[in-house]
Amino acid sequence: MRFEIVGKNITVTEAMREKIETKLSNLHKYLLIDEDTIARVVARVYPNTQKIEVTIPTKVGLLRTEVENDDLYAAIDLAIDKLEDQIRRQKTRLSRRHKESLAETFLEEEMEEEEKDIPVRTKTIHADEMDLDEAIMQMELLGHNFFIYTDEETGNISVVYRRRDGGYGLIETK
């Protein structure tokens, strides 16, 4: 999330900017806010009170809050609490109203992320020609659970594998 922090009748100090950015950055845990979202924050000072206004456009709608307090930092904390409540309410409304379509959308996003994150390792092997006993011996020597070879009798690619019960299995191709 990017931030646009403006002060009216006040100069926004580095400490204020840091506090606001830190608090608003915690909203990343909600799926409604992404990295391109611009959070607009306006801090105002009145003679007896201080006010903070936060506006965040999201995928679903606009999050907006205004909080007045004697202390600006307390106002920031209260504004964050209000924003979190708004996000929870919006997510609940969406889940009730559009339960299936929303679930599909989140699943599609997760699938896209998973597809990007899963590395595919490709390995090319040469299936040597040998008999079944020699293939089992090679599999045991390598410590693998399966071994691919070319059967001497048929000339076809075959796979010998170790079964859970301790025996061996054979898969033959045509």
C-alpha cells in the first residue's frame, strides 16, 4: 500500500508519518487491500482537538473514517480500529451475499499464486536394456522406490517399483 499523508494546520513530522504508515501497513493482512492501493490520510488540528481522516479505495468499496481526539496518536489508533471493523463487515457481507462467486475468486487467486510458486523439475533418463532381476538390483543399489528400464524380452519401457507390503510391482508399456 502506498501512502499520501497531508497535514492541515499542522506540519506532518517524520514520527507521525512513520506511525501512520506502520499502523496502516498492518491492513495488508486483509485481502481487500493490495500493493497499488493509495491510502489518503489527512491530519487536521483544531483549537481544542485533533482530527485524522483516512480514505482507502479497495477492490470492493471505499473505506473511510474520521476520528477526533485530544491526542493525534490516539486518534490514529482509533481510526485503524474503525477501518478494521469496516473491513470485517464488508468481508462478512460479501461472504453472505456472494459466497460462491467470492470463494471462486479467492480460489482463482490462490491457484494463480500456487502455479507461480510451484517449481517444475524436469529430468531426462536413458532407459537401459536389462532384465527384471537386474532392474530390481539397480533400484535397490540406488535406494529409489522405482526404476525405469527397457525390458530385454519385449523391448518395451517398463517400471519396477517397491510396494508398501515389501514386495515389488511391475508396470509394462505396450
